[in-house]
Amino acid sequence: MRKSFSISKDFLKVVEPLSNTQAGVLILNILKWVNDDLDLDEMDHETNIAFRIFMEDFKLNNPPIYVYGIIFTSETETFTKIGVAKNINKRIQSFKSFGYQCELFYKDGFETREDALNEEFSLHKRFEDVNYIPNVKFGGFTECFDLSVINKLSR
């Protein structure tokens, strides 16, 4: 279930041509979508198009958040890290500043930060027996694991 969403002011241009009944059906179905109870068959053609425009706008303004797995390599150690980021490439660049080569081996996208954090927590618990503490302490260094997670997690 989504806890919230936003509608841009430009969405008014999509809703204005609809009748009051169609606009009401559209808003009702947006609220049903928030609660994971959407039935597209309830909407007529024009309302369905307006809903699809809303969804495209939502996707543009709410990019996914990712759970990632990265292999870290330096002259002295090799390990993995499981974390959460909106922009994995930017996150990888921040790790490289600590002298590591980084390679992405796992990525899974989520609509909400809460869902991504729940998945990250689940993976951290799953692999807690192979936790690894790197020589260099960086943000997220407690979320590192040995290389055995690669085969168990690769996508």
C-alpha cells in the first residue's frame, strides 16, 4: 500500500475536459490505486486515459528506489555491500572515493522507500552470518558481507 502520492498542477489540464462524474471516478480510482484496490474496468475510455496520464506523471516524479548489491575490490580486500539508493551510479562514485573498484551485481527497484528498506533489512538478516567489516570505514560499512552472497543474490 502506498502511503501518499502527489499530483502536479499540470494534471488539471487532463481533468478539466472530463465530466464531473468522470472526474469523480478518476479520483476514486486514484485513491483505490493508493490502497492497491484498483479496477481499470470501472472507468470509461476517457477516464482510463486520464488515469494513465496520471500514472505516467507519477512515475516521472517518483522514480524507483533500489536495493543494490555491489562488489568492492581494493588491493587488500574484496567484499560485497547491500544497500538502498535512488541513484546507484552516484552511490558507486561515492564508494570509489574511498579507493575501491565497484561492480554492481544486484539491483531490485521499489515504488516506496519503505518497501526498499524492508527488503534491505530482510537481506541483511538473511546474510548476517557472513557479515564483513571492511578495512576502510565508510557510510554503510556495517552493511557489508563476504563474497558468498553473490551466488545467492545475483539477478
